[in-house]
Amino acid sequence: MAENPLLGKSEKEIHRIILLSNIEVAYRYASLVTSSLGPQGFHKIIVDEDNFIIVTRDGRTIFENTHVDHPVEGLLLELAKTQDEEAGDGTTTAVVLTGELLKNAVELLDLGVHPTTIIEGYKKAAKESIRIMEGLAVVMRDERSLRSVARSALNNKMLAPYKEFFAELIVEAVLSTLEDGKANAENIVLERVQGGSIKDTQLLRGVLVEAKVVLPNMPSKVENPKIALIGTNIGPPVGTLGELAIEVELSSPEELEKLERSRYSFSALKDIVKHLRDLGVNVVLCRKEISSAAMHYFAENGIMALRNIKLKTLEKVSKLTHGKIILNAATATESDLGCAEIAEERKIGDFNFIFIGYNDASATDARNTGVVTILVRGGTKQVVDETYRTIHDAVRAVVNAYNEAVLPGGGAVEVEVAQQLRKLALSESTKLQLSMLAFVKSLEAIPEILAKNSGFDHISILLELRRAHANGKRYHGFDVLNGDIANMLERGVLEPLKVKRQVIKGALETAQLILRSDDFIPKRELEDVEEALIRKDVAKAREHGFDIEKPYREAVKFFGRQNVLDAIRICGWRSVEEVTGIVTGKKFETKAAEK
Ligand code: ADP
Ligand code: MG
């Protein structure tokens, strides 16, 4: 048995060992996503709890689906979630920056700098970084710039051929949601339905309601619908009484009976339907049940009635059509009703929807329909899901850029901030200065990783970037797709200030928590020495009768070793070959190993 490394150590030493170990776990876990950063970032294959294969390069998705068995890993997952929720993009950057802050802290710890001092220096540097960024940010709201923002956020290898198409679609969507001069991401509904191809993804000026017209004599298409949005049951509730409690004072059981009867009697139902019909209603969306009797009355009156509609959907329809969600259908008034151009049944893939909204023909004057839907399509679930995640990020990026301001991407902002911070650090005491410089170094890791991930010499690129910025080229960054250093504002590699600000805040907070932690007990030893392990894996494959070295190495290069192993564990050696083949476009042939 291995000797307990904590045996015979002083408390102080133990704390230090635990701190270092926590940092190591964090750095390694963060490294899971390092290779995914930027337009040339790698995808990972993840096998989720239900043995489903996910192909993604989204930081949050990777963390959410990799098993967390260490508190430090939990902290990084939280960081990714917060980044996503606050800013909608930048999750990978936040995690990578945290990893770098921790790695660079280790050097300072070795020099005898106390964690508190490191934290102090990091805090100061973070605060200054945000200030410098705010000074650097520019407002760029024209369509061309917004499309650039979208393109920078759509930096996913898998979607590269569709970048223009999506950028245009997303900007159009965002510009349809303007309200008091602000764009609103909440009014862009993302739906995904497997089937068709990525190119079939479309912008709909309205809302898709997941529902079906259930009666043959009920209309499945209504032009110029007048819509009633009802929040409670129509007819006797099925099963439960519903969420709405009405307080009525009753003096006798007879009265209760009368009330019940009047609420649910058929004649009362008929009256409700008649009342709605007289108002001109031809579409009814009900949050709860509509009794079968009521359904028939609706059908007889040529009204499309849909039941069990999610509250969220009702709210979207309400926003779109300016109808109010009402609790009592019997007292609905004209002003409660919503209108649109069309309500019609549409079968998309294997699902039934009712589309409520506007025809595309009138799109130009319907720019601010308030609510739009991006319907994401794609041939496989993996593709649809990854497209969905990427579009989600890009929508948020464009909204943030519209509402606030943008920064130059491609490492430009990091190098500029680094340069200014370096000067500021000079006026601090030695130890604080060291910590601030460690922060600077961490920031500069971003352009380095971007360059590295696309196969460029990261050291010379960083040096060139530094030189450009020393010569006052504040917006120069490394354009990964073009392989050169240029003004990122002109190249259109743009990132929302909001994203970058949150990256700094989140990374600082998380690094700080970990640097203060000297009592999480690490639960597992992490693997080491990639190459040796790969050789071991290859040998193991051979034992199982597979001579698979080449595709395996290719797979590890593309997806990272742990992902590949997970996939193998669930689906066998051949699966890796397949998935690798699909994503890299290469063909592999596994021959049986010669024994
Ligand atoms: P995140 O999850 O942090 O958003 P991404 O994988 O989306 O991670 O990568 C974001 C980084 O990629 C940003 O630093 C951004 O500036 C950079 N980037 C995007 N497009 C380009 C490009 N054409 N050249 C260089 N860097 C780019
Ligand atoms: Mg991104």
C-alpha cells in the first residue's frame, strides 16, 4: 500500500499539501476544456448517464456531463454555469483563465508568497482589468458589426460552413426583439427538432406551440386568428382541482352543489363557448384541461382549441399577440384577446406544432414582432444539440453587444489589458507586484491557447501581439482563421464587454475560493503522463483483439483521452473509430491484432 503522504507532517505542511493538491485537481479539470477554446477548438465526445453520445465543445456541457467527484470540480462546474447564465457565452474562457490563475499561483507559493497576498494581487488586477476593458470597449450596433459578433461566437468547427447563414439569421432575430432601444434574448425562443439538415434551420416570426388539433372537425388553420389565452380548466378539471383556489362563502351544501353545477354543467360550458365565439375568438389556448364536451362545442363553432399548453408558451404567445392570459373564460372581453396573422398546424420532424404568428412575406414591417423563434434542425441529435448550444451562445452575444458594447477578440483585449496592467503593477510592493504579474501571465494564456489550438507557434504569436500593442495597436489580435495579426474590430472578431467582464469576475472568484481552500480532501489521484497511458491503452486494445493505434491516437487528439475511453467503455472500440470518422472525415480500418 502506498504510504500516506500526510503522515508525520505538521498541520501547516498538511494544509499546503492539500492546497496544492486542490489546485492540481482544478487545473487538470480545467484543462479538459482548454483544447476546445476558439474557432479551431476540439470537440469532445461525452457519454452521458443514459449512455447517450454527446459531441460538443461547449464548456458548460462538457462539465455538466463529466462526472464530478471532487468539490473543486464542482466549483468549476458552478463557474461555467454562472458564466452561461450571466453572459450566455465565454464559459470556456472563464474556466481556462481560472486554471491559469491557479497554475501561476503555484509558482508564487513556491517563492513563499502567502495565498492571501496572491488573492489580494489578483483582486486588484481583476478590478483594474475591468476598468481597462471598459475604456477599450466600443459601441457597434450596425448590422454588419452585429453579424461579426455572431460570427465570432459561432466559432464552432462543426458549423463553419453555415456561419454566414446563421450570423444573418441571428442578427435578424435579435433586431426583431427591440424594445425601448434594447434587445431582449428572452424573446427569442429556441426550438430544436431533429431531422432535415442544419440548413433547414429557420427564423419564424412567431411561436411554435407544441400541440395537436385533436378533432377532425376542428380547423387546423386559421387566418387572422383572434386568440383567447386561458389559464384554468375549461370544463371539469381532470384529476386535480387545478392551481386556482377560489374563496367563496357558502351558507349551505345546496349552494355548493349549485356552484359546482353551474361551473361544470354542459349548458354553462356551451355558454362559455358561445361567449368566446361571439367575441370573435377562433383560437383558444388553454393552460389546463379542456373537457371533451367543451372540445366538441369548440369544434362545432369552428374554433381551434388547444389544451395543456405550458405556461411559458402561453406567456410567449401573450407577448407576441398582445393577448392577456385570463383566468375565467366566461368573463373574457375583447381587449383580452390576442391577434396574429396565422395560426396553423405544422408537422416538423416527428412533432406536431401549431405555429402562431406572422407570415414571412410581411417580415420587413413585422421586424418587431416582439417574439421570434429560431427552429434548429439537423440530421442527428448530436448535431442538432450542438447547433442549438452554439446558436444559444451567439444569440446572447449579439444581444449583449447590442445592449452594451464590444471588445476586440482573438486575444486582443487580453494582451492590451496585460500591457497596461504590467505598468500598473510596477508601483506596487514586491509581493503584490508578483501576484499582479501572475494575473497578467494568466490573461496572456488566452491568445496563446487560441494560437496553439489552431496549430500556430504560440510563443512567437504572443510576442508579436505584445509588440503590436506596445506600438499602440490596441485592437490587434490573432485571427485564427486567417493566421495573421490584425485589427480585430476591422476583422470583425468581436466579443461583448459583458462576456469578458463576467469572465474576469467569475475566474477571480473561483480562483480565490480554491486558493483559500486548505481543507477539501481530494478523493482521487488523477492520471498522469498522457503518452505512457496511450501506450497502455493501445496494448489493452490489442489484448482485446484490436490493432487500433492509429485511429485511437487520432481520436485522442481530437476528443481527449478521457472522452475516448468513456466512449469505448460504453460502446466498444469500434465506436470510437466511427465517431472520429464522422467528425474528422477520415476513414479508419481496424484490423484484428496479430497475436
Ligand atoms: P467561450 O466558451 O469562452 O466563448 P469559445 O470557444 O467560443 O469559448 O472561444 C472564444 C474565443 O475565441 C474568444 O477569445 C474569441 O475572441 C476567440 N475567437 C473567435 N473567433 C476568432 C477568430 N477568428 N480568430 C481568433 N480568435 C477568435
Ligand atoms: Mg463562445
